[in-house]
Amino acid sequence: MQSSTTTGEATGSGPAAAHSEAHAGHQRHDAHDAHHRHQIGEEPRSPEEAVIGLLMQAGRRLRSRHPEDQVEPSCFPLAKLLFHEELRVSDLAARVELDTSTVSRQIRMLEDRGLVERTADPADGRASIVRLTDEGRQTLRAAFQRRFDRIRGVLEPWSQRDRDQLQRLLTRLAADLRAANDNEETRSPA
């Protein structure tokens, strides 16, 4: 009986390809197991499982629509930027790292609800500047406050040291993930 490595060599794929294929299969299996363990409430077995499962769960819960929400939570990153400045759609898209067409749809949804308005860009008549309306500012401030209050309540029993460590580690993780994504984009063929 031949081993799979020998069989791989006979078909021209070689031991390295067989190992790589097996490794990829294990990674898919590990990711599936992590997702399953997360769904049934088991503790993650590694930091990678924690990031994949637990942070995704936290994100889903923060993005879930509250009964009083008048805006889809998917629009929150745009709204957060618009609290601080008026921006062109293309600049918003670049800042939230989304496609311009996706951001345009979200802006249109906010505009239809009277939460943002567009004005002509004085520097380029073909473009428009997006800004929050007073109603948009109030509506989104209330939506952000509901989520802030939820997190505050969850973290209230934590020690200040634990809260500081959580902030430091999440900030570091976000920066490292951003850098890893940037590195992957520069290596990708155009």
C-alpha cells in the first residue's frame, strides 16, 4: 500500500503539495470547529479561535438592531466620521475602507430618512459633500449612546486594570490587523 506522499509524487504533485493541501484542510477544519464550539458556548482553544469566534460574536451583538434604532447599524462607521467633519462620498469610502458604491447606497439610505444631506463641493462641482442633519446627529447620537451604555454596563464590574488592558489589547489587535491587510494588498497582483 502506497502512502499519500508516494502517490502524490507519482502524480507529479509532490510531498510539499500534499502537505500544503493537508495543512489547508486542517485549517478549514479548525476554523469550522472553532465556529461550532463558539456556537455551543465552549471556550476557545487558542487566541486565534478567540479572535475569530468571540470578536465576531461581539461585533454581531453591537451591530444588532435595537428596537429604537432608526438606522441600520451598518451605517454607523460612516455616521461616526460625519460627526466630526463633512466629507465627499469617495473620502468616506476610503476612510471606512469600503467600495464607493456601497457607501453611496448607505448615504442614500441615510439621506432618504433625512439624517444626512448633500451639498455641492465648492472645489469640484461634479462632487458633493455629505454632512449630518440636526435630526441625523440626534438620531445617531442616541443609537451610539445605547451601545455605549450596554458596553459600560458589561464592563462595570471589571477592574480598572482589566478595562485598561482590554482597551490596549483591542487597539493593538486592530492596528496589527490593519497592517496585515495593508501588507496583503501590496503583495496582491493587480
